[in-house]
Amino acid sequence: MIEARRLKSGKWRIYSGPESDVTRDPKTGLVAAFNSLEEARGWWQRLHPDDPPLKEAVKCAWCGAYFGQGMSYTAYAGRYYHPQHIPQARSG
């Protein structure tokens, strides 16, 4: 699975593979970081033109944390939440 995540600094990184490894620029070997999701998508498409468009990783609508592999989440009103963060769970 290939996905983009926004860092606290505002930069974007691309993660790939079953372990969600950070993607490196094949020319420089440095970790690839981008100013926007669109910039990350364009870079990825140039390197992998036959791949589907890069998606943002699924994150919790309440706390903003990304869901890692094997983490449980639930959809409520079209948005994703940790089970303890869904509005019904917080209001009770």
C-alpha cells in the first residue's frame, strides 16, 4: 500500500510497503518530502506512471492521527475515527 502522510511540520512524505517504509528519492537516496499533497502525487506519478493516484492515509477526524496497519477504526457520518473518538462515545 502506498499512501501520503502530512507531518507536524506541514511537509508531506510517502510511505510504502507492508511496513509503511518511508520513500526515498532514487536519485539522491534522501527521504522524499513535499510541500503539498499535490506535489507528492506529481512526483509519485512521474516515477510510477502506471500506479493509481497517490492517496492520503486514513486519519482520525477527531485527533488527526493516522491509522497504522492493524489499527481499528470506525466510520461515522462519512468520517473515520478511533473507536473511543466517535462523537457518540465522547458525549456519553
